[in-house]
Amino acid sequence: MLDRIEEIHDEGLAAVQAAGSTEELEELRVRLLGRKAELPNLLRGVGELPPEQRGQVGKRANEVRKALESRMAEARERLDTAELDSRLIADRVDITLPGDPLQPVGRLHLITQTLRELEDVFLGLGFTVMEGPEVETVQYNFDALNHEPTHPARGRTDTFYTSDDTVLRTHTSPMQVRAMQAHPPPLYVVIPGRVYRRDNDATHTPQFHQVEGLAVDEDITLADLKGTLLEFSRAIFGDERDVRLRGHFFPFTEPSVEVDVSCFNCNDGWMPDGSRCPLCKGEGWIEILGAGEVDPNVYSYVDDERYDPEKVQGFAWGMGIERIAFLKHGVADLRLFYENDLRFLEQFG
Ligand code: PHE
């Protein structure tokens, strides 16, 4: 009898030790200690044994039951931990991985990119950025800027009127007077924004963007304008660029100029193979904007004695953002900017 108990002990412990899962362990518990198992049966039968065996068999059988129970408890703990670990490893989520399915990341529209690039350049030169209304009064859009009643831009064939005295602004220049009314001199400001004209062809869209610039301070001359625009041209088109001013006319600047930048596609109008440069048409120069010294008459609309043309002078310019992007990236047709064709837009940025 005692030999059999020792066998149950040794086999039982070995089996518990070898159990590879909690299910296996449960089966073992039933087999070794369950109601029909040999050891409990044996314990229950101790009373029927001859009296001299009872003590020894009962004691040993009890010890073996306890040994098996405690070994099972240990095994249970070991297997629970191992199973939890493996479940944690299997279920692990790496939250640093990109989402699934991978979403394409968008990019800024080329016009926005160009706009921000221009703003950065002028912020670096000490200008601040302002914005203004796109629906503008005829007064700010034309009258304050010296447009004669007969000026062609005032016509309904050129300009979108929203009422008799309001228009979709045709340029960002009305912000010159608004900026001066909002801030005393010295004033160094750029004003980006949308403008509208009744035009639609490969080089004109009915809506486009401009960046107005305005600097008003003491002793400002055209040389300051030229220096500012030279810095700008080099930042945008490359360090080798030069600028030239050509006399022109705008009703609200005097003198007025058009500003050209030296062509960045050729050498003085000619390509290495001896053909004429297609970008500057052989000129060697590309027009980039209109500018001039603020006309003294414009200050009178500001109606602020600090803007006295005897004390302050200023320069202003207006450049087309589409035109800058178009030149810089060699875009064939301005309308491409607004057709939302991703094959075009995805080339930039
Ligand atoms: N507003 C003018 C235009 O749209 C450009 C300009 C701005 C000219 C400022 C001179 C000074 O053509």
C-alpha cells in the first residue's frame, strides 16, 4: 500500500511538472485528486485498514495529497504568468506605427506655398503682414487711389460690382490707405490676398492673388524700393539675380515703375544652344511687379496729420502671386492652378 502511495507521489509530481497549460493542469487535478481518483479513494478507505497500518498509510497519503496540491498551485501560478505574458506579446499594439490603411498626407497648394515663402522673405526684411476685405468700396478701391472717373478699370466690363459703390477689389492697393489709417508711421507692411478682374485666358484668371507692399517712413526714396525688391528677387529667384526699374504709370504712385528681374532661365536672353530664351523671350529680363513712390495725393485720403507728405515718404508695390509661382515653376497655363487636378498639384511641395 505504501509503495503504491509513493508511485502516485512520484508520477503525480512528474506529471504536474510536465503540464504545459492550465487546461492540462485541470485535467491532472481531476485525475489525481478528483472524486474518483485513486489517492482520495485510498484516503477514504483508511478506516477499513487493519489498525496497525491506518496511522502510517493515512499520514503518508495525506502528505502526498498536500504535496500534489501545493505543486499544482505552483504550476498554476507559473502557467498563468506564462500565458498572460504570451497573450500580452501577441496582443501588443505599437501605437507609434502609422494608422492602417495608410492615409496620404496632403500638401499646401502651390499658391499657398508661394504666398508663405513671400511672407517669410518680407517678415525677414522687417515688414508685418496685414489682410483686408475682398469686397471693397469704390472709394478705397479707386477714388482714394486717384483713379479718374473715366479710368477703364472702373467699368463694369473690367470689374465685378456687388453694388453701385462696392466691388470685388481689383487689387490689394486699397489696403494702402486702410493700413495707414490703422497705424501711424513708420509703417512697413505687406498685404496678401485675393483680387478679382473680368479676365479669363491662359495668363489671366478672374480671381488671383497679390501681395501689396507699403513702406512709409522719413527719407524714403526709390533706392529703398529697389534695394527691398532686389533682396526679395534674390531670395525667391536666386542669389545671382539683378533688378531694374522701368518708368511706368499708376494713378496712385509718382514716379511709377515696373520692376524686372534678370531672367533665371538663360544668359542675357540666349540659351546655351544659341536659341532665344522662351521665358523672357530673349529680353534677358522678366517683369515681376508694379511699384512706385506713394503719390502725395493718397496721403490726403488717409486724413491723419502724421501722414504729412512734407514729413514722410513711402514706396508701394503690388505683385501677382500666381505670376511669381508661374515663373518660378514654369507653369504653362495659369488656369491649372484652379482646376484641382491632383496630377498637376502633387508636383509641388
Ligand atoms: N495695384 C497695381 C496693380 O494691380 C500694382 C501697384 C501696386 C502699383 C502698388 C504701384 C504700387 O496693377
